[in-house]
Amino acid sequence: MAWLYLVGAGLLEIGWPVGLKMAQTSETRWTGTAMAVAFMAASGFLLWLAQRDIPIGTAYAIWTGIGAAGTFMVGIMIYGDPTSLARYAGVALIVAGVATLKLAH
């Protein structure tokens, strides 16, 4: 169950940078801020649950890895962030590192 909590925490980790991005415009400032805070709290709670059974270093690296890779993809798909082979390779290395941590557990 701890690994499900951790994956859920990582997926929720994507929500708060998106909320902060939304908060940059006056029309969605308060909605984006509230969204960021809610996602931070929910993600942190699930991380806390996961860390009861998963070592802190492993949990934190996987949590941030899922959040970073997911936010990268959201940035490209929704916000038109720039893409390049090197950027995709960097994210692939993050995903490979996360997979290695899971397999080595």
C-alpha cells in the first residue's frame, strides 16, 4: 500500500506547480493559489503515509521524480514549454533513476 501512496503523492505533486502557474494571472490568482496549497497538502500527506514503510531517501527521490517528470509533460502539453531531444533525455534519466530506486528496494 505504501507504494500506491507514494505514486499518488507523486502525481499530486504535479498539481501545485500548475496551481502556481495559474496564480500568475489576475483572473485565476486565488483559484491557482488555493489549488497549489491543496495539492501541496494532499501530496505531503500521502508522502507521509508512504514513508512509514519506504525509506525516506527512496520515497523523496521517487516523489520528486514523478512530480518533476509529470510537471515537465504538463508544461509541454498545456503551456507550450520548449522541447528538445536533450530535455526529453533529461526527463528519461529522471524516470530511469526512479525505476532503479523502485527495483532496488
